[in-house]
Amino acid sequence: MASDPLYINDRITIAGWELTEQFVLAGGPGGQNVNKVATAVQLFFNIAGSPALTDRIRQNALKLAGRRVSKEGILMIESSRFRSQDRNREDARERLKELILAAAAPPPPPRKKTKPTKGSVERRLKEKSGRSEVKKMRGRPGGDQ
């Protein structure tokens, strides 16, 4: 069933041959079924060698994936959230789709440098002088003794 292509958006489609799935035993709730049926899914996708991704999306996806990517550039997404194999499979594919959509998002606009307003500078200096006065009052009295 890994032969189904994964549609990310209108420009990005991952072919079925690029995705590899492996089913393993999952822990957690499920009673005796959890000991007999391999319901957890490990989805493997070669980010570094995928022809479906552009260089910018590939670099962003490798950064976003972090420790889930091997040295060879293969991403592993493990899903054992649900009790059924099909739902875990869909969950893993959905998480891969979300990762690639986040990597394909346009970069944020560059920050525009701004100067502080005249009023904020005056308030800051007034507060500094006020603190200075408070600290001067903490000294020893300099009166007659």
C-alpha cells in the first residue's frame, strides 16, 4: 500500500516508490491484540535524494526534521498513536505532509529596523534618573554628626 502517491499540494507530489513502510509491534493500550499484531508504522522517506523536492524545500525539511533524519538523509516517522494499522499509516503520511508543507512555506519577510520614539526615549531616561535618585537615598546620611 506504500505505492499510493502522496499529494502535498498542487506542485509537490511524492511518488509511491519513494515511500517505504515498515510495520512493527506497538506498546500501549490494545490488550492482547498489541502483542499479536504489528500496528505501529515506520515511514521512511529519502529527503536528500527525492526528485520531488526543490533544493530550498529539501534544506528546510532537513532542518525541520532534526534528529529524525539519518546521516544519509533518510527521514523516519514512527506512528503508534492508534490501535489500527491503517489509521497509524494515515497518521504517518499526514505528518510527512505537514513537515513538507512547513518546509515549502515562504520565508518570513526581512525585519525592518526602527528607531525608538522620542516619547519612549524620554520615558526611559526619566525612569533611569528616578532609579538613580532612589539609589542615592540608600547611602549614609551626610548630615552633621
